[in-house]
Amino acid sequence: MRDTPPETAAREALLGRGRMLARQERWRSLAEALREADLSRSRTPGGTPAACLLCEGAVQDAMTRAAEAVARGDPGAARTAVLGFAGPLGPTTEAPWHALLAAAAHLAAARLWHAADAGRLPAPHCLAAEREHMDTAHLILRPHDPSALGSAALAAARCATLAALPWPEARVAGAYEVLIAAEPGCPDHLRAYGLDLAPGRFGTWPELDRAARRIAMLTGDPRRLGGYAWVWLDVLARHPEGFAHVEAELFVAGLHDILRAWPEEAPDQHLANLFAAWCAARLAEETAPSAARARIGNCLGWIVTDQLREIHPALWTCPGAADAGLGADGAARAQAVLADLFAHQLARGRRVIFTAAGVTLQPGGCASCTLAPCAALAYPRRNLRDEDPPCLT
């Protein structure tokens, strides 16, 4: 069990830095830190852009006040909270990273209105407030060309404002192609692209699957099939009906490509925990039986036995868990999933031991004797698979 893994520490450091600089009103230093992180394509160990986290940290205090206003259904107070942050930044027409900070505040406020309690607040009221912040963010960003500036963060922000444009369905592919070309190795952009192509947003199931296949071919990464899995990942979590449209074998091949370690590398524990928790959640869903969902969800076995070396509780938390209980909730859920996965071995009195070399099963009462991982749980590694790679076209 690792309560503060490298990804968590890196995220907290970046959020804290952005928050500190904003509280001290050191806007020039904040913009320079943002520019440096953006142009260097700095990312956390888990792949999140550092520029995104600096922005998020910088607007946290303003968003706390905005969230209180949204809970009261007061769009004027919410806008005042945002302007209290954006106003001191000064004119942004010729200051792209100041513009990014101001737009980030409006985008965060738009998300608050989008997630507002529909049972308490009138939907048109929330929609109008959300649209106002989205339109403002778009206008702030419009003078700045991400490609000319070499900015992936500005490209990502532009993708986030697509809803403010006429016919966003016709623009989504082009906007994300610019973003992914600017930062092809970032999974966050692929996940956002998938969500924006989901039905009910800007796309259809066939368009989403075609885009995922295209991304898998365009990324140029030796682990290229991972692009297909990243595009579908959050869509399947939010829309279980997507399992009727995803190519399960291609998704599984993508998981293998993402998690495959090079000879000199240890398995990435952030990714191993992320995908193990994701697969466990899909298996636990109370939805209609689906062969694709079962095929993908059952990857939990080989991910745990081949990849998992430690537990990162925050990645196992259930949606909606209180911040104060994230660690305990995630740890309990991970332990329950692993207990179920190894139930047969535990019933025989064995202990499941996670080591740097992998999972071992140890007979109770004999600390010197270890057994190999349970072969029945291990899906063959990619280099041992007896099937051809799925076709992308």
C-alpha cells in the first residue's frame, strides 16, 4: 500500500505551486512558470500536463468561492468570484499565458454549472450560466494561435471551448488533431477526445470508433494500439452502452501496449493501478450482460498478476467519495477486489504477497516458501499471444 505515490506527490506539488503564486499575486512568475511547463511539455509521472495542474492550482481559491455561489444558484456571485481572479491578470490580448489562466477560471466555472444539482436549480438557469462562462473563455483565447505559439495548453483549452462555437461537430476532429500533434504522448488529450466524440456530445459511436483507430495509427508510438484504448477509456466508464460498439480485442491489445514495460523498465504502477481499478469497476457494473465488457473487464487478472506491485488507494476510490475518506475508501475497495480475485487461493490458506518482482502466493505458516503467480489468472503476455494483432481498419 502506497499512500503517496510519485504521481500524487507530483500533482500536489504543481497544484500547490500554482495556488501559492496566485495567492501572492505573482502573476508574472505564474505566467512564466506556465509558459515553461507548456513549451517543455512537462508532465507528471502519470502523464498529466504540468501546465494544466498549474492552472488548476491557481484557480482553486476562486473556484471554492464560485462553487458556493453555484450551490446557491447565484450566477452573479459566481461570475464575481471568477473576475476576482481574472481581473488582476490585466489585458490578455497580447499575453497568451495570462489569457490561458483567465480562460481556465471561466472553464472551471462552466464545469461547476454543468455539474450543478439539477433537482434544486432550474436547468435553463444553469445552462445559461454555463454558456456565458464558456463564451467568455472562447473570446479570451481567440487572439492566440496555439500552433504559432507552440502551445499544447492553449490547444487543449480551445478544445474545451468547442461548445461555444457553431457546429462543433464539424470542428471537433480538427481541433483535437492540432492538440494531439502538439503533444502526441499525452493520454489526457486522447481521453478528452473520446468524451467529446461520444453520442450526446459531438459525435456518434461509429465516428468515435473510427477516430480511435485513426489515433492508434497516427500517434507513431511503438505502443501505438494504446491510443485506441485511451480514446475509449472514459467513454466506456460513463456510457456502458459503448461496449456494444467498441472492438474488444483491439482495446485489450491497447492495454497490453500501454502496460508493456521495456526490458530496462519496471511496470508503471500508476498505470497498473489505474487499469486494474478501471477493469474491476467495469466487472462490478449492474448492466446487461456484454461479451465485450466481460472480455475487457477480465483483463483485471493479468494486469494484477503481471503488472501490479503496490496499491495506490486514490485510484481505487469510488466516484463521489469524500476527499477526507479517499484513501480509506480506495484501500478498502482494492483489498475487496484482490480478495475476490484470489479467493480460491486464500480459501486454501495461502497469502497473497506483492513484491518488486510481482505477485507471489505464500502458504500460510511457511515464510520461506513461495509459489509462482496463479497461472489461471494470467492472460498471456503480448509476446506469447497466439492471435494476430487486431486490424485497425
